[in-house]
Amino acid sequence: MADVNRGKRPLSPFMIGPHYRPQITSVMSIANRITGVFMTLGAVMIVWWFAAAATGPESFARADGFLTHWFIVIFIWLPLLLSFWYHFVNGMRHLMWDTGYGMTLPDVYTSGYITLAATALLSLFTLVFALF
């Protein structure tokens, strides 16, 4: 049977605008995927650093010089740090859901805000520990 209301509603829930307003749950789900992909870049950079260390002093100096440049530290390593902690804490949130706990809508929103706060705090603690 044909859906008579098909032309009056949006075709996709992902349409931004008057039809769909992103919520913390959808934004955090998308961010979890993005951070997972972004951390792959970090893993490749770390493998490059180790491979350069195994290759020789010239290769290591070149890789280390690039990876410790202030621009790379600020625009790659710091976002990677945030990505790591966000992905970790959000993974703990999903494990909590796997046990059946925290599945009501208020709990989902609360755990989302806790995830964001924990990401910020753990990233800050990591930076303080690394710098001092």
C-alpha cells in the first residue's frame, strides 16, 4: 500500500534545517566515528616514528623533527589527545549501555554530558602530567 504522506515529510532524518535538529546523541555518535578514524592517523604517525627510529639516526631526526614541530603538536597531537579520551570514555558509556544500564533518555543525556566533561578533564590531566 502506498504511503499517502510520503511527499509531506523529509526523506531522511539527516536533513539539516527545519526538519531535523541535531541532538547530543546524534552528534556524539558521529563524533565517536570521526575520532576513531582520526586516531588511525595518529597510529600511522607513531608507526612512522618507530620505523624511523629503527632505520637510523638521520631518518629518526627527520621524523622526530616533523612530529615535534609546534604546528603538528597543536593541530594534530592535541586533537588526537582529545580524540583518544573522548573515544575511550564514550566506549565506557557504550559498555554501560551493553549491561542495560542508563538507557532512559534522561540517563542518555546525562551520560553524554559526563562524557564531554570527563574528556576535557582527562585531557587536561594528561597535558599537565606530560608538561610537568
